[in-house]
Amino acid sequence: MIKSMKKNKAMKKTVLVTQTKLNVASDRFNVMHAPLISIQPLDVEESFLRHEYDWLILTSKNAVKLFLPYMKDLKFSKIGSIGEKTTEVLINNGYTVDFEPSVYTQEGFIEDFPLHDERIERVLYPTSRAARPHLKDYLESHGVTVDKLSIYEPVDNVGSMEKIREEMDDIDILTFSSPSGVKVFMKYIEPELLKDKTVISIGAVTKEKLDQYGVPSVSPEKATLESMYELINEKFEV
């Protein structure tokens, strides 16, 4: 009886969803949800509340959610958001977003940010302790004082990785939405085990990180989880 059930389940492909939250359900494929990263909030030194900022820059939903309690007491003029999901959380909490790049990466932010259109002296940048330095370095190289505030750090979700290792043979499609997620995955799984599987990456930076491990991937046109889900349905007969 058990063997028969396994066989029926195997007739449908299995998609591994490694994001923290993505509501996916389909009668066409099985979904295995195993977030690779857990978010660990950090103690915040509140001395930044003494300053006034030209821009508050937020580059993830996690940063917004953890920083919201401080925003009502913060003196700032404008808000910059990394992309539509970060913007959505801000708007849902009553804030207006003044800037969002056309490409949802630090590189895209740098390309579109109106740095030379106005006088910008000081920026507050609440983010992950593990955030890439590109945006901060760029602003500082143009004379902007950047107060980077590490408000959380990513930690390996060991339980998820154990689950993935046990089920690896049955997984057909894997999804990645951040370079840090790729890095965690590769600490526990040999890249060679992905050679016969389909890998989907969200964003150029995630794709680049997979390339570093020799893992080819395809990406949706838009760097959102919803677009990734559409790609699964459109590009693969699952």
C-alpha cells in the first residue's frame, strides 16, 4: 500500500520552495517548502534617532518589518525602497515611497537613484548584518554620510537542510531568491547533485551566485516570487 502511494506521488514533479514565505499550491505538482534562512533580530543602538536624514533606504521586507517601531520617531525626508514587495509593506503601514528602482537589486538602485538631482547629505540604511556593501560604498564615494544599521542577521535553517537532504532524490525543480540562500544550500548539498534538476533563480545576483558554483539557472523576467511561480507554470510541464 505504501509503495503504491509513493508511486502515485512521484508521477507529479516536486518543486522545492526555499523562500521564507510563498503561498504556492497546485494540483499539477507537489510543493516542498523548506526555507533556507531564518532571520535573527539584533539589538539596535537608538542613537541614530538623534540625527535627521535626507533618505531612509530599505532593501528588504525583513528590514521594514523590524524597523517599523522606530520610524514614527525618526526624522527623515524621503524613503527609498529596493523593490515592489518592500514598497508594499511600507505602503500597507501608511508610508509613501519616494523611490523604487526599475531593477530590484543594489546595482539597480545605484543606477536609478537620483543622487545628482538633489542635495543628499545623510542617509539611514537599516539592513542585514550580511548585506553586500555595494550601495553603501557607492553613496559614501559620492560624499554621502551613510549610517548603516544592522538590525538582523541571517542564520542557517538546519532543520530545512536536513529535510532537503533526505528528499533530494525526489526534487525536480529548485527555487532560490537570494545569494545568501544559495550559499547556505551549498554548505550542505554538493552542486553536482543539481545537474539533472531545473533551478530557478530570482534576480541577477542570485543567478550569479549559482553560476559561481557551476549551477545553471533560469530566471523570471521580473524579480518577484509571483513571477517565479508563473515561470514554473509557463516554462515547465510539471
